[in-house]
Amino acid sequence: MASHLDLEEQEQLDEIKHFWKTYGNLISWLLIAVLGSYAAWNGVQYWQRSQSAKASALYDEVEKAVNANDAARVERSLADMKDKFASTHYAHQAGLLAARSLYAQGKTEPAKAALMWVADSAPTPALKDVARLRLAALLWESQSLDEALKQLNSGFSPEMAGLASDMRGDVLQAQGQTAPAIAAYQQAWKALAPNADYRRIVQAKLSALGVQVSPETAADTAK
């Protein structure tokens, strides 16, 4: 009996040896790949958390510089953010914050540069849209009307399209293009939610140009 069991065990061992000889390398490489992927995923998660924490700390520096109305410090802090954490939301939010502060302090060109950077490289459509709207407003105020229209004619998300069309109407009206301005305001009226308070402002602009928006139009738009 013992001899019989020994033979069976030997056969099983031989089968195991044959199996590992045939598939051992493949299994080993699969295990290495799986464990390596897991380790890499953990590494990426750690790196992202670390980057986020560091970016948050540097964003605080931008905010402190803004609160101190220190334009030179704002520019330096933003440059550090762009250099070290350009792919993060913090960097682009810092760009919007810095642009507002710089413009308020008369630093128009650095403010434009900050907004252009956010508009070109922000990771989300929302940040890009906000940057383009603010840049267009800055350009409009500085009488760079064609440049402002260029920003406003680029694609906007549905949530921001109404505001973009309204500002486009303002710029066109500033250029003396009344008919295109009316069309832009009408686009804004249709794009804005029926219960949006800003809609009344658009309605007032249309009324000033001799165009009345009827209740029926509002009902059609709501549908």
C-alpha cells in the first residue's frame, strides 16, 4: 500500500514539475505584471495626493499675495504654480485669481497672459469657459474688440453659452453692428434658463434696440 501511495505521489510530483516547466514562466510573468500594476497604481495615487497637497500649499501663497495686493509676489507665486503643478486644478484656479488681482492693480498684460494660459490649458471646460469670458471682458474694456470677439466665438459649454452670446452682443454693439448684436442677444435669450434672473437684463438690451421678447417666445424657449 505504501509503495502504491509513493507511486501516486511521484506521479503527482512529476505532473506538477511538468506543469511548472510548461507554464511556470508565464505564471511568474503574469504575477509580476499584476503586482507591478498594483504597485504602480498605489504609486500614482500617492503621487497625486502628494502633488495635490503641495499645489494646495502653493495656491495659499498666491492667495496671500493677492490679499496683500503684492503684484510682484502674485506673479512669482503663479509662475511657481505653472512650473511645478501646471496640470492641477489648483494651478488654473490660481491663474484666475491672479489675473483678477493683477488687472485690479493695473497689470493688464500679465492678467491677459494668466487668463490665456488658463483658457488654453485648463483641465476642465468650466475653467476654460470662465477664463475666456474674463479675457473677453478684459479685451472689450481695453477696446480690443476684434480680439474679444475671437474669444467669444470659440465654443462654450451649454451652461456658459448664454453669457458668451450676451457679451458677444455687447461687443458687436460697441462696434456699431446693431443687427448682429440683436442676433447675439436673441441667442443669449434662448440659451439662458427661463427662470434665470440675467434673462431680464438681456430682455432690457433687446428692448433698448427695439426688439420685444413676447411671453409666447419665452414659452417656446422653455419647451
